[in-house]
Amino acid sequence: PQVCWLTPEQTAGKQKPYMYTQGQAVLNRSFFPGFDTPGVKSTYSATIKVPEGFTAVMSATTWEKQEKDNTFTFKMSQPIPSYPLLSRCGVGAIKSTMLWMKSRVWAEPCLIEAAKKEYDGVIEEFLVVGEKLFGPYVWGRYDVLFMPPSFPFGGMENPCITFVTPCLLAGDRSLVDVIIHEISHSWFGNLVTNANWGEFWLNEGFTMFAQRRISTVVYGAAYTCLEAATGRALLRQHMDNTGEDHPLNKLRVKIEPGVNPDDTYNETPYEKGYCFVSYLAHLVGDQSTFDAFLQAYVNRFKFQSITADDALEFFLEHFPELKKKGVATIPGFEFDRWLNTPGWPPYLPDLSPGETLAELWAASPLNLEAIKAVDIAAWKTYQLIFFLDKILQKSPLPGGNVEKLSETYPKISCAQNAELRLRWCQIVLKNNLEAEFGKVKDFLHSQGKQKYTLPLYRAMWSGSKSARALAVETFSATAAQLHVNVRNYVKKILDAAPVGS
Ligand code: BES
Ligand code: ZN
């Protein structure tokens, strides 16, 4: 399952076949022998021979090409865990273009111009801010590779070369938080690593915090709070779907032998993890003192794999006055409760800098006059997303309202931006707006990202009879182009007894 072989039709350019690998969480053991646990790190080198006209790239600090026999040699000089290792040999017709001294962007030829335009000039800024906040960037180069449309993730933080979905090519940089997220893994995840997959929140929760710190410095608090509010809405949806008490809704997860860590994947390590790190920052009080702590944390544990206990012990050592005050056991906010009790985070960071924008839309009933007075033409993508999440929470809307909404805001109902398309499709399904089912179908045909695909199949399957028919029809047409994991998860959804009408 680790190696994905794509036919030309499964690529963006539809000209040449393509091969890539994806290791996280435990797929690399099917590709090469080794200790496939995040608790073990090593350097590596590799040689890849490709057919004429193809290029190989890997997560490595040095790259060399021997022209005469189409062979590429790679060396990773820093110790890394296995899961982001080798997992990025995108062999296929790809081109690169220089973004700045140590950063290139790679994509199929038909995407390269758009890819360059989307991120020219900003990557360097994120790296510089990241270094200022969290310490030296140790990986030398930083490249971004745009993957074919069936890549099942938004991004994957392979050291030296992040893999991203082509859905990020929105034309206006509006989905740049994914790049900032993967860059943040350069410190949290790739440098300080969770020792086992039950502690996954150490990778993702710290990374969400780091991502939003960089975003706050570059784009300001108002923007970052809107993005964070979107994350909180995803956590709300997830806990509503599973029930707050679900055992996966705690930060430290017990993964029994034989259970695939991928099957425990959900929003909790990301967004509840973010809340916990925000809570630690809140205990410290001062932002720059907490930034300094994060830098000390990275420095203390770099190139190591750790558990939450190591991290929290270091936190208390670093702030002896907090330890003396007993912050680890404040009733209701015990560190132990954070780690081991499922449910909604006991502490939520204040996102109010972004909230005023959404208040008008959260009101019920909607005041149409007031709505008309608001010009969404200038709204940024995360403002629209925030709004759509509120609409989705309130759906199904009273009869006729969604049609009206669709007509009033073609900017939303005909959006090309993947995050907007996902939400519009969810609203279409929740309101059973059959006239726009075609949009759900088109979106699922155009890409295969797991976080877009599964929620839509779940929504179809718990919807009307025609929504279920749409699910069956779409799956039979697209199954072949989906990543094998995603295909299996969709199958599972369609195998369950429908809960809807
Ligand atoms: N490392 C993850 C992707 C991943 C997790 C792959 C678990 C396989 C198993 C990556 O850093 C990630 O979190 N990507 C997010 C980006 C988002 C949170 C900005 C994604 O793909 O949605
Ligand atoms: Zn991540």
C-alpha cells in the first residue's frame, strides 16, 4: 500500500505515468525493511534509476543526478524517523523552478507556472519567521512538490520536501496555512518527534500552535483567529459525529496491538492538541516567554522521539514557579485530564479577534436587508469558510433558503477553491438540494483528498435515497483513481447500514 502507481489519466497533465510513496503512519514497512516506528531515527541514502524523461525527488539534504544512466543519488545527513523517510519519491514527469536560494517548487509541467505564482516570495518569509520563533532550520533546503489530484492529504511534511495537494492552487494564496503547517513540522514532528502513534498530538498539536504563531506574525491575529475558528468547527463536527466520550477523543490514545494507527486519525490531536498547547501558553501568560520555551523545548529534544510525559516534565522544569503553584493539577484542568479524558477541551483560546465578522451571520432569523448591505466581494476565503460552517451547523435551513443563498452568492456556490467547494457540497447534501448534486459529483471526480472525500460520502450515505444513489454512482466511477486507504474507508462507509431516511 505504500507505493502508488498512477496511470497518465490519474495525473493532472494526463501525459505520463507517475509514482509516489506515502509512509505515514505505518506504510513504509511494506516498502523497505527497517524499524518502522517514530521512536527510532536514522540517516539514509538511496539511489533511484528512472526511465528517460522522468525525475526522482526524495526527502534528502543532498541530491545528485548522473545524466548518462538517469540515476539519482540522495543522502539525508540528519537522523529522521522512518515515516517521512523515502515516502516522497515522486517519480514522474515533474519540473522544478527556483523560488529562492534554498527553496524550489516541483510540479507536473502543466501546473508549474501556477505553483510558482502561488507561493513565490512567501516561503522564505515563513521559514525566517519560523527560525526566529523556534530556532535554526536544520534541513538545509525546503522544497514543495505539488502532487497529482489523488494525493490523499492536504500536505505531508517529508523533511526537505513537503508534498501538497494541487487543491492548494487556489490562485490567491488563500490556502497557504497548509504550507505554514508543514513548515512548522520542521521543528515539531521532524525534529522533536512523537515516540509512538498514541502520542500523535505531540506532532500535530504543537504544529498547529506553531503554524498559528507564524501566521499571526505574518498575517495578524484577526486572520489567524478565523482560520483557528475553522479548526474548532471541525473539532465540533467530529465530536458531534462520534460523541464526546469516544475513546479517540483524548490526546493520548491507546493503540492496541493489531490496530492500524491510521484508523485512529481524527481532529482531536490537531485541535484539542492546539487547545492544550494554548492552555500551557495561557499558564505562562506572556507570549514571548512561551515562544522562548518552545525554542528551548526544540533545542532540548531535537533529533529525539519523546512522549507527552517528557514534554510536560520539561515544561514544569522550565517554569519552576508554575510547578510550585501546582499547575499540573488545577481541578478541571489537570494535565492528566487533558491527556486521558475524552471530550471537549476544558480550555479554549480566545478567538474573538475574528468573531465580530461572523456575528451577523450567526443571527437567526437572518435579516435579509442587513445581509444585502454586506458586500462579501472583499471577504477573504477564511471569512467565507467561517460563514459556511455556521450555515452548515444550522442546516437544513427553512425551505427555499439554500436556493436563495446559492443564487445570491455565486462566488460561493460556484467557487473553485477546494475548501469552499467542500463546504458548499456539504450544505447541498445537508439540505438535499438535488439541483446541485452535480457539484458534489464533479468535486469528487476532480480530487481524492481524504478529508474532503470521507465527509462527503458520510453526508451522502446518511442523506436521502437520491444522495445514496449519488454516492454509489460516484464511487463506482472514481474508485480506481482513489488512494487505496481512501478507497477502503469509503467502502466501509458504503458498507454500513444507511442511517438516513
Ligand atoms: N503529517 C500530516 C499528514 C498525515 C497524518 C499523513 C497522518 C498520514 C497520517 C500532515 O502534516 C497534516 O497534518 N496535514 C494536514 C494539513 C492541515 C492540518 C493544515 C492535512 O493533510 O489535512
Ligand atoms: Zn501535520
